[in-house]
Amino acid sequence: MIPALVAVACSMLFCVKGASPAPGCPRRRRSPLSEVGLPALALSAAALAPVPAAHAADTANDTPARLTIVGTATPPAASDGQVQVIDHEALTRYGDSSLSDALRRVPGVSVDMDGRIQLRGLGRGYTQVLLDGRPVGTQGQGVDLGDLDLSAIERVEIVRGATAADGGEGIAGTIRLYTRRAGGAARRSLVVEAQARHQRLNPAVGVDLAGALGPQLDWQAAARWQRGASAESSRVHSQWISDYGDVVYTDQSLISHRSVSHPRLNASGELAWQDGADRLALGAMAVDGPTHSTQRSALRNWNFDGVNASVSEGTQTIRDDEPEAWHLEPHARWRHGLAEGGALQAQWSWSKDVSHSRWQLLAQDAQGQVTDEEGEDDRSVTYAQQTQLRWDQPLGAGWRTTLGAQWVLDRLSDLSLSDGEADRSQLRRPTQALFAQAHWQPDAAWQLEAGWRQEHSQLDLDGQTQRRFDLGLPSLALLWTPTADLQWHAGLSRSYRQPRLRDLSPNGRSTGDYNQPWYPDVRGNPALRNEVATGLELGLTRRLGPAEWSLNLYARRLDDPIVFQVAQNGDGRWVLSPGNLGRAGLRGVEVRGQIDLAALPADSPWQLLATLRADLSFNQSHVDGQAAPSRLPGQAPLLINIGWDARPAGSLGWGATLHYEAGYASRALPTTSFNPSSGTANDPNTRVDQAAQCTLDVYALWALAPQSRLRLRANQLGADWRAVSRQRQQQGEWRTRFEGSRPWAVALSLEQDW
């Protein structure tokens, strides 16, 4: 009932001109502005963007929740104009169980059906994630944002531009994650939670501890366990329609139920020694998350040969188990303070990811007779090692410089067993980088930053070097602050996206006798090239009393964009594999605003103990040489967030965020073996119409005592995902409707400090 009410509310609120309407919206004439291309300028998040800073313990106060300015921990830089900072208090305010849920409400950020974070509507691989400066999840294995416990995160920085020190793989932007470090005040907290997710109850428990073992030795530890059970459903209805309009064949999965068991345990900790200007920290992070899923589908095929029609029915059961899936990452950090605020830093990390999956398919007809039985066993091990040296030093006269070097080694060992045949592959990719960055601040109003990053890498497949890459990545940022209430920023940079090792492996998965364009085999492509982008950023932030707003523009030019494509191989089988498309472009506009109603004059009828916030993002992309619609896969043209945070007198606080993604058409072919909403496959003969999506997040927080809190939250309340694809073939077309259930969740948690 609640999802239905949310869907109706969304359809009433978001009938937006120039965007694909939500279900129930009346069709309108396109706005003249929608016919004009957006300026080829660039955007970035608001400089020193405000974030909620109401600590849970403050809920007993009469003061409202306020959005305060939070700066970065490093000295001010021109690139700060492209950084939005979300501190620990803001991250934990809603009581989210994962970082992906917490970031869902950040302007310009979207989360797909699988929980992957996207900046500016761009899909997998375009957003770089750094955990304490080291890459996270770059190979599609390892840690994803859903694995990270919010209690272990000190702050998050959303960077829409690029700097030489960050690394060059943030085409859409970079998400910097900083863990809570040993040191400071002692803390002890416990969280016990009961979560209902897709009609399954998931208990969870988490602890966050910190203290000192002596005057120079500090420690910190955090852990969380959660039972991750869910029950999902989907529908796929496919028809072959001839050029004469006759329905020749129908293939229908009536209701496909997928039961998933995904218990998760993650833990992290750090031991730090401090002696004057030196700090040495040793830490580790571990994740264990086996998965067991069973999908049962009722099948109905209808075939018409021009004279007679025949109907066949049956069932299909797919078991997809990953009984072994874990990640281990020890790391070490050393920092030595230098004169005049300089620092020499070294960092090392090593990680290992193990994934062992089994896939089994059993098909039966209406009488229960087995018509097909197939299976596949896959084991992959991914290693990553990273070492970085960095020197930061003020030089006087407003100058500051950063020099550094980085070494990264990624390895993948993959073994697939199918029908008694074994496919093995060994991939290795070493990368070396040198970077330099100079910052100049001639006066209080102006800051300029220039950087250069040079990277060299090579790809080895089964002991043979396939190719080498050399990339120069310049960056330039300008920040102008004429008054305390106004700030302008601009940036120009070059970045890239390298293929995941998994996408380069020639191994994959077969779909057996059920091979179809919407259910293809999956294979990697060793010939994939890096995707390189040149980007421009421009924006301003203005504060007007209790209100603040920002306007930002961005543009990117992409060479060799990587997309997944479905095509028939020499054996006539449909295969989903990645490839390079040539050239593409994207551009967009972001607008953000907020107002603290409590700061209005006392005689104002609008004075309330609440904060209102809203943001919208327009994203536009095209692939050169491709007929319309030529949008990059998975990029929504319009994102809107509207929310409020109320803090009435007493111990109760509550708030909500309404999130809307406009519908759009693209060449991205959904497949039942991948996320239907993410647009994984790009086919020039296919048109896909993705329905608009609208969801509601709400929370309430009670301060039971100074050290006790009770939270209630509900996430992703709304309608299911829907899409329709039309794939043109000889003498007709395949028309397929996809529907997938939304992963809504309702949770009640008790938090206790001591």
C-alpha cells in the first residue's frame, strides 16, 4: 500500500517538462529549452558544501538541525571548490545500514538496483572510490560501498573534478572515504537493529570502540554483522512481432521469485603510535559475505506458425551460490611532520579477494519432466597491492607543492568449469605513476592549482604482455572568493577509465539452451582499450542569510567509451561482452539550495525548527555516429531530491527525502542475467524505454537519554523498476517488457553509548 501511495505522489509532483514523464503524468509539449544543447561548460559540487551537523545526542536540545560548513582536513586548495564534504554526524543521521544508502541523498548521486554508486548518472567504473587514499573495488571484486560500516567512516568527500594526487580514474568524479582513526576521545557504542527487507527480517548488531593503551598508543575498532535475507520478484514478457504486425512467438516468465541469503560480517581496526612529529598506524579491514540465491520462474511459450498455435508451459529453477566470498586488506600508514606545516607520508596496502560461485539450471515441463540441466563452477582470486609516497611542503609567498609516486599491482586468477571443460586465465596489470601539484594563493580572494600525473601500465594475459599504456593527465583548478558569501570555481582536467580485469578475461558464463538476446552468454574482451576523457568544470556558491544555493556546470569528451554489447558470434550464440564505441560526450547542470527556517526573523510566518533542501541535476550524453537515442548506458537525464529535517522542541527529530529519476530512452539492452535498470548492454538495433523512478526515504529519531537513541527508518519506498526494449531483426522485432521489485527496507535500531 505504501509503495503505491508513493508512486501516486511522485506522478503528481514530477510531471516535468522536457523529461520522460512518470507513469500517470499527462503528456506535455516539449519545452523549447529541451531543444537547445546545454552549454559545453562544467560543473562541480558546491564549494565548501554544507552538510547536516546535528549530532544524535543533541536531539534533546531546543535548537533545530542546521546545515553547517565543514572544511577538508588538509590546507585550503583551489580544488576545494569542487569538493563536497559530509561529516560523520551527517552520515549517521538517518540510521542507514550502509554507505550506499547514506550517499543516496547527496546531490547528483544515484544508486542503481545493485547498490552501485553513480555520480552524474554515469554507471559502473566512471566513479573513482578512494579509501584513505587507496583505490577501492576497482576490479569489481573486493569491497563495495555496501560492505562499509558507517560507524567506521569519519567523513566522505565528493569530488566532481580531478587532481593529480587523487589518481586519474574519476571521469564522473571521485568519492574519498576517510575512516575513523585511532586517537582522540575514547568512545564505545553499540547498535542493535531489526530490519525488514523484501518481506524478510534481518537482525543486525554493530560496535564502535576506541581508546588508548598508553600516552603514545591509541586503538580503534568497528564491526557489524547483518543477516541479509531478501525475497525479490521480476517479470519478463517477450514477443516476436513480424513486419506485418503479427505476434508470431511469445516467451513469458510469469513471476520469477528470487530468494537471497546474504549474511555479512565486516570489521576494521587500527593501532597507532604517535611520537612528536611521527605517526605510524597499522590497520586491517575484513569482509565475509557468502551468498545463496534460488530463482524459480513459471514459463509459458506461445508459438504461431501461420496456421496453428501451440502453447508449452514449464518451470525453471536457477541456483546461484557463492559459498566463499571474502576480502582481507591489511595496511600501514606513516606520517612525518616537517617544518612550516609540511609532511612526508608513506602508505602501503595489500588485499586479497576470493570468490567461489556455483551456478545450476534445472528446467522442467508442465508434467515435471526435466528438459534441461546445466551447471557451471567458477573460482576467482584477485590480488591488489598499492604503495604510495607523498611529500607536501609550503614554499612561502603563497606557494605550496605536492610531489609523489604510486605503484599498483592488480592480479586476477580465474577458473571456470562448465560441462566438464575448464577455462583458465591469469591476468596481471602493474601500474606506476608520478604526480606533481602546485598551489598558489597570491591573496585571500584567489587560489590557483595546477597538477600533472604520468601513468604507465601494461596488461599481461597468461604470462604474455598484451599491450602497454602511457597517459599524461594534467589538471587545473581556479577558486575566486570575492566576498565571504560568494565563491566561484573552475576546473579543467584529463582523466581515464581502465577496464576491470574481469572484463578483460576471456572466460565467462554460458546460458545453455536458453541463450537469447535478453539472456546471453557473458564473455570478457582482452582487446579492450582505456577510456580517456577531457573535462571542464564551472560553478558558483552563494549564501544569502539563512539560505544557500549553488549552480554548477560540467562537460566531458570521451574517447573509446567502454560499453557492453550483445551480438551473435560465429556459432550463432548471443554473447554479452564489453567493447569500445569510438567517441562520446556528456554535459550537465546541477542546482542546489537549502534554507534554515529557524534562522528566519521571529515574526516570520515561515519560522520553523526545520531545514528545507532541494537539488536537481540535468545530465545529457551522446555517442558519436549512433542514431538517436544515443545516450550512454544507464544515465538518467534528470535527478531531483527534495527533503526536510524537522527538529521540534523535545527529544524527537524526523525528516524525509523524495528522490526522482526521470525516464529516458537509450540503446542499452537490459538482460535478465544483469541488472535490468543499469543498462549494461549497448545495441545499435535496440531501443529501450526506461520508466521514471520515484522513491521516498524517511527517518525518525528519539533521544531516550543522553546516551541512548531509538531510530526508525524506511528506505526506497516506491514503485518497481520497469523498462521496455525493442530489438530490430530481420523481418520483425523482439519486444520485451521487464519489471523488477525495488529493494525497500524498514528498520528499527537502538543505539547506546557508554
